[in-house]
Amino acid sequence: MRFRHFIKPFPRPMLVLSNAPHRGGLSRAKGFFFMMVPKNYSGNYKADCLAFEREHGLKDFVGFMTAADIEKVLSIARSGKVTAYVTAGITNPAIAGEVPPPWKPGTINIALVIEDGLTVGAMANAIMTATEAKTYTLLKLGYNATGTTSDGIGIFAFEGNREWAGTATELGLNIGRAVRQALEESLRKWERTRRASDSP
């Protein structure tokens, strides 16, 4: 069975800080991808992501994985110099600091492309701001959760001198707006797909 995916190449390489399963950490990337896997996926994610990259003729891409139907849930929102790419599924909601429920496939992936020059510290700050926006959105929509047990996030930016991306900065404001808009839209799409699959 073939699954739908999303591949985003960049015009030129960007600095990335992420927890992605494929090429996570601090590196340079020529783009990123959201790779769709079966809901009962239990494969070798490192080998599968590498095979995906090679199969699609990609090199130096950061890769995220999800069991959500990417074609149906992918949402993109832009605010200022920030573009948020989000895929959401929340069948395994979790609250930081509490023992999670039995695992089910469900992940929120957030890839933020920031067309500005940031320090690595500012990229870490951007992760914090994006995570706060994610949690606020979940609570606003009625989910008793701070995220899921397998969330992915990546900050893609150019190397530069901007040092801060917190909620008091213009950049942080745009990060929050883009994440909130894209995540809310993706969650509503996911809820519709879940209702459709539950219908007789």
C-alpha cells in the first residue's frame, strides 16, 4: 500500500534544530518531509526514513513521521516571516508530568520555517514559544492535554544574529500566531476524518 506524504524543499539550505526521527538535532537541511506510516507501524524508523529519502531522490532532508492522513490534515499558516506546517492527530493525548495512557498512534508535527537569521539560542527559544502555542491551542479546543507522547518539532531558519524568539518579541508573536492557526485547522480536519471513519 502506498501512503501520501509531504515534501518541502528549500531554495537554499537552512539551519535546523529539531527532535525529528530523521536527522534530528542541530544541522543544516535542504528541506523536510512528513512521511505517512500505517497506524500499527512498528518498523525500523531510521532505516525507513533513510529509504524514503533515497526513494524520493532527496539528500540532507529532515524527516518527520505520522500515522495521520497527511493529505487530509496538513495545515499551513503564515504570519510575518514565519510559516508553520502542521500535521495533527491526538489519539494519545498526554499531560507533561503525568503518566501517559496506553500508547496509541497519534502525533502533532510542527515544522516552522523562519525567513530570518537566528542564533541557535533563538531557535531553542522558538521551540519554547511554539510549544506554548501548541498547548494553549489544545486547551482552547477542549483537549485535556499538553501534547501527545510522540510530538515532533523543527525550527528551520538562516544563521544570523537575532537572539530572541520569546512571546514578548515580534518574532515570537508571529510564531504563536502561525502555530495556533495551523494547529487549530489541522485538529479540526483530523476530527472530521475521525468522525468519517467512525461512521457506519
